[in-house]
Amino acid sequence: QRRTRSGRRPVRTRVTPLLPMPDLFSSTSSPEADGTGALPPAKARKVGSPSIVRGADAALLAAAAMKARWSSLVLVEVTSTSPDYIKPWKMHSQRSCKGSGFVIEGGRILTNYHVVQDAIDVRLRKHGVSRRWRGTVLARGPDVDLALLAVHEDEEGRGDSFWNGVTPAVWCSTLPALQSAVHVIGFPTGGTTISVTQGVVSRVDCKNYRVGSSAFANSGGLLVLQIDAAINAGNSGGPAFCSDGSVVGVAFQSLGGAADGIGYLIPTQVCLNFLAAVAGGEYKGISDVPFLARELRNASLRRRHRVPDDVTGVLVTRASSHSALGVRVDDVVLSIDGKKVGDDGSVELRESELVSYEFLLTGKQRGEPTSVLVLRGGERVQLCAPLSQLPRRLPRNHGFDCFPHYVIIGGLVFVRLCCPMLEDKRSKGHHSAIYDLVNYQIARSFPPADGGGEGGEVAEILLLTEILAAPLNYGYTCHAWRVLDTLNGQRPKSLRALHQMYRAVPDGAFLEFVFSHGGDQIVLDATECRQSEPDILQLHAIPSATSDGLQGGGEEPAAPAPAP
């Protein structure tokens, strides 16, 4: 899959000649809405059969209703720059892109998160108006690919208000039926003006919203609408309207490669949950699915876990101890919130429509209780608890649960292993090494990961990414891309703890770094590390031996015993 923001990934376009179409939206062919928003009856033309007249009137009314919603459409122009997670003291080059958005109630604008990701400047242009207003990002939801914008306060009072002539979009109250018509509106590549594409809802499914190198690190599947209307780069964040002019979803992905005519919308339910969470305070993300499960279709496996022939469900293979729900390994999940779970993990969405059970867990607002019926040792057990995000050893999103922090000791560059490192464009030359590390860590613990410290604290995975050449580390040239196990026999739980442990080692002692994958060692003189630090930083144009936020703060750990 590919995201559709212009400038994020190259998209192959294909220009197909279109037959001329009648102007259904001109002032001479469509009625005008009155002050209440209601549309007067269209005047039928004498075109023959009454059924044809009624069909033409219906088309004109639908077109007029659609046009009335166009004022909510917004072009979002973004300038952004992202941190370099391979060399965390640097930033990537500045880049520009565009996407779409639309006005909702409360003087806010909804768009995709990936449109404004790492934004340093946001400009907003209304449909039919050339002026750009400066925008600001109010909230970000990377796990649902949504972001909330507003017009910057400095822009108000300068000429025309952004809100003049703008009618907020209205949400559709129900999930659209299959084969129902949708119109996707936005500013895709191929031109500078508004673009309208039409199609139908092809499928309602439960999918992973996360794409790219870190797609495995998602919270769980969410509901998604698949449509056959064209969605291209620049459509991201734009609304999809149903026939009555209400919004049924937000465009955010299309399927590339050999697939054609497959686009995806974020449905209304996911959008409203995001907005409700933002209204309640800081957005903290959707709830994680607190267990992994496998299909339960093999007869021997069913007998092993004492599952009756008339019972269906899935077998839990991993479960997080941080979840309040209390699901255990070898539990058989029979139902969730009263919905029966099939042997393949499916539940009924609507009559004759099956989707993954995960949407029942991820599609709720925070704090909303979840009821799960499990078969445990042949006995039925009812579990109920609110779900939440769970701690992870592998952080997922820059600016949320991870930042480009680093510590340099004697030319050894230590960082925390995280998903943005996989997504960093500079990581392509190191993908094999990073994936080996990621796979190793995932094999050790279920993400959302157990394996943390006391009180629910999760230990960071500290990674040696580079050895900056210096006389004191000569001879250690093949130890990069290793996970740090201990420093002088103690395991640091974070980069901050590693820096504090280094500072606590007295002069004249040695630093003995031991790494996993074979127990490789690097031994350095603590005094030489401190004395050579200014020269190493100056030689490699690095502003500091530690990133901002790691110097000081927090409780000092006990000094590790110096290496003999």
C-alpha cells in the first residue's frame, strides 16, 4: 500500500481521455439552496419519459447538495523537516508537499496525520479562494492517521476571515452499505484545482493503518472502507461524501502495484473517536489489542484445549501482562462484547459481513469497558475491563513515545532502537542489520512488550550504531549495530541511565561494554573518554555528547563497579 500525500512517495500517474460531461453544477442547471440549506424542487425539462425526468431531477438535486458541501474543502500546503534517527544530532533536508482537508464543527480542519507529519509551516487555502492562511496543528493521531488543524491566531483580523462563506461538513450517522455511491473530493496530483471522483463502497474491512518498514508495530486492525473511486497523491485528508452530502470517510491510502482502482477511507466511527479523544484532552492513541491469537480450526488442537464441537473461537498464543483485561496464554476467546468469534478470528459486522475481531478492541473510546468471554481449561470465564495503550520496548512514533536522543561515550554512539529508525531514509543501507535486531527483540517479547522493569516500566533497547574514529577506540571497527547488554556488569534501562552510569565511573577506571549476540566487548579508559570528548565532537561537527533532555534530571543510579 502507499500513502497518497504528494511528495512523500513517487506515484505513477496515467492520463486517460474522458468523454465530455454535462455541467451539472453550473448556475443554470442546478437550483440554489435557500438560507436554511434546503433545496427547492428542481424544474423538470421536457425530455420525454417521466422516468427520465425524475432521474434527471434526482441527479441535479444530488449534484446541488454535493456542491453545497464544497465550501468545506481546504488545500493543505506543508513545509516539513524530520530528525535523522541514524545521526540524531542532525535534521533531514526541508521538503514541501500538499494534501487535502475539510472544515468540521468548532472552527477546525481535519486532515491526515501523514500530511502534516513533521510540519514546520502549514498553509491553508479554501476552495475557490487564492489567499493562503497560516495554519497550526492542534492534535495528531499517528495510529489513526488523522490530524486536527486550526487557522493560526495571528491570521485573524487580517482582511477577510477564513470562515466567511464556509459551511462545516456533516458526518454520516451510519456505516455505508456496499455498493453505495461515494464522491472523493480533494486536490490530487495532476492539477491545481479541485478534483471530484466517483465510485462505490466495494468492501468494509479491518486493516492495519500503518504502512512502510514499521507496519508490524501497529496497535491492531481498524475498520476501513475500500472504494473504487480514484485516490491519488494529494487526495490524502480529503472528504468522501455519500449521496446526501454527508461525510462517510477520509481518504488516506491507495493500493499500488498491479492493483487498480483500490482506495481506502477512514470511516466516520474512527474519525469521531479521534475527535472525542481530542476534546477530552491530549490524544493518547487507540487501545492496543492485548493478545495475539491463532485460528482454531485443527481438530487435534481443539481437542487439546477441550473446545466443544459446537463452539468457535481463537487460541491466545501471547498475552500482555500489562493489560487489565486478564486474558492468558492458552485461553480460547469465544466472544467479544457479545459478538461470537469464529475459528478464523472473524466477527459479524453486519448481516453476512465478517471482519476481524480486532476492530471491536481498537474501535472504542478510551476508558470504555470491553467484555470478553474465554474458555480457560474447559471452563467459561467472563472478563471485563477498559483497554488502553500498553508499554512497548520498540517505540513507534516520533514526538509521541520516542525522540532522537543519543549518548556518545569515547566515540561510541548509542541510541534507542525505535520504529522511526526503520522509516528513516538514511537507514536503507543498514536495513538488514536493523531488521535482525528488531526480529530478535520481537521474538523475546510480545509487542506491546513485556520485559520491562518494576512498576510497569519498560526497559529501552540501547543500540550501538556507529564508532566515531578516535585514537582511544582504535581497533574497534566491527562492533556497530549491536544491542548493549551491560556496562561494567550492570544493565542500563535507558539512555539517561547509561549516561549517568558513565558519569559515575571514577577517573582511572575502565568502561567495559558488553553486547548481546555473542557477548562482544569494548573496553575503554574512562579518563581518556572524558579528555578526548571535545576533540571528537569538534572533528565530527557534533554539538554535544548527549542530546537535549538527557543531561541531568532523574534519579542518579548507583555507580557501576569499575572494570578491573
